[in-house]
Amino acid sequence: MKKKLLFSVIASLLNTSAYAEDLELDDVTVKSSGFERKDTETTYTSEIHTAKQIEASGASTLYDYLAQQSSLNLLSNIGNKATPSINLRGYGSENGYQNVAITVDGQRLNNIDMQPALLAGIPLSNIERIEISKGSGSVRFGDGATAGAIQIYTKTKTGVTASTSWGNYGQQNHYLSAGISEDKIDLSMNLAHDSHDGFSKRDASGHKDTFDSNTQNVKVRIKPTQTFRVLAEATSSRNDIRYVNSLSKAVFNADPRTANGTYTHQSFDTDQWQLGAEWDISEQFQLRATHYNEDKFSEFISATPSTANSIYKGNELALKFQSEHVNVLGGYQNFD
């Protein structure tokens, strides 16, 4: 029996090697360094998620996709999946998100008040690509990127797409997008809705731990010449959240849906836009300049309401040189 088993293993290995010679894998391109390169040519670890992979996953929100399909460890932030806690490379779930830089089409989402970034304002169906860079691959993103960087790129849409789904506890996800792509202009718009009716019982005021998010986005790229492009993008997101309160272990074991007092009620809105231009000076040189702006407003609605309003502005100027043997990127970034 031992001899037969050994022969079987060797035969299987020989067959596997023969098939491996014919196996071809698609090239994976990374962009975090500012240049498009194959992942096999970089000195840092990257994780790429394409629109095709996102669609095949069956996830309905960005939170669900990253939690289920990526190497990130995500937890809802005191019950709020709209602004989750992100743990990358062992920095912890409590404040690990403060060491992860998150950008959408180059626009930074990190908050100066040390709160997690608003991921609910990024419709999953509008994402073309997610790149998670670790180690030295996140150096270019500066402050807040010690653990790594998450770069999200949205789609340039053509045609019309609509999707809708319902689930338990009143879960709803609706998405509508439309766009055109011509020689001189690319224009796309989308609307997204995500909500649920709550999982716990009604509180003392008669409300449940509901969640409601509505996002609108428009993106335009004007191409007056083959070497010059103007880009503009704007996103508006409105979020209404009710948080469950803490429960003792005995109460939780008896009924985890128990309402303890009145749920904390928060309204969280954000309006962001960016305007930039790209100029291909020559085959080797490219110049890019972009201005970013975001206005965030948070309100905790109670007998003694509290509000917070923050405005973030950023600028980026980059000059890139590419040749067969040398790639150089230099420039200036700020985030106030």
C-alpha cells in the first residue's frame, strides 16, 4: 500500500507540472507609485480588485465587499457601517483606520477629527477598481498612510444601468447610472440608495436602529486635444443613522435585540468636488494639477444637539517623466 500511494503522489505532481506549463495568468497593473506597472515589477505588496470581481462577489455595499473579499479587517464603528473601523497590517480595530490613507479618484477622505472615513458615500456599483497598497507602496500618500493606502477609482460610464434589491429587515439597495463617451467629452452620472429598517426593537421614543444613505455623483472629462484634458467630479451624500446602545452581557444573552433607552440619532452629510487638468507635454513628460474640496456636516440630534462642520481643501501638482529605462515623479501635495 505504501508503494502504491507514493507512486500516486508522484504521478499527480508530474501531471500538475505539465498543466502548469500551459497556465497563463492575466497581468495585474498597479498605480500607487504614480506609474502603471505590473505587480511583478514592484517592490511592495498590492491587492487589486476589479469591477468584474466586484460584480461577481454579490456584495451590495463597499463595506460588505471589503469585509468579505479583501485582506482588510473591517468592523462597524459603534454599529455604524457607513464609517467603519479599518485594520490593516495589524494596527488594530480601535484606531488602525488613522493609519490608512483612503482616496477616491485621488481625493483624500481622511478626517482631521480622527473619525473613520465615510465609505457609505461611495456606491459599490460605481467602482472601476480598488487598489490596496501596503508597506513602501503607500509612501506617496504621506501622513496617515503608515499601514497602507486604499485607492478607489470610479467608472467612466457609457449607456444606462439600473439595479435594485431588497432583503430582510427592510434592506434596500438601488442604483441608477448613465453616461456617454465621445471624442471630446466623457460624461457620467449616478444615483445610489442604501437603507434598512433596523435590526433591534423600538426604543423608548418608538424608533428602531435605522440607516438611510443617498448619494449622487457626476463626473466629466473634456478632451479639447489629444494631449490636454480637463477633469471635474462632484459627489453629494446624505446619511441618517440611529445607533444601538450598550447592553449588559446578561441582557444581550437573553435578547440581543433589546433596546436600552433611546437610540443615538446622527445626520452626516458631505459635499465634495474636484477640478483638474492633465497635459501631455511630450511622449515622456506629463503635467497634472488638481484641486480638491470637501464640506462635511455632522449633527447629533437630541434634546441638546451638537454639530460639527469641517471643510477640507487639497491641491496636487505632479510632473511625471517616463522613458524605457527611467521613471521619475515629482511634485507638491497639501491637505488642509
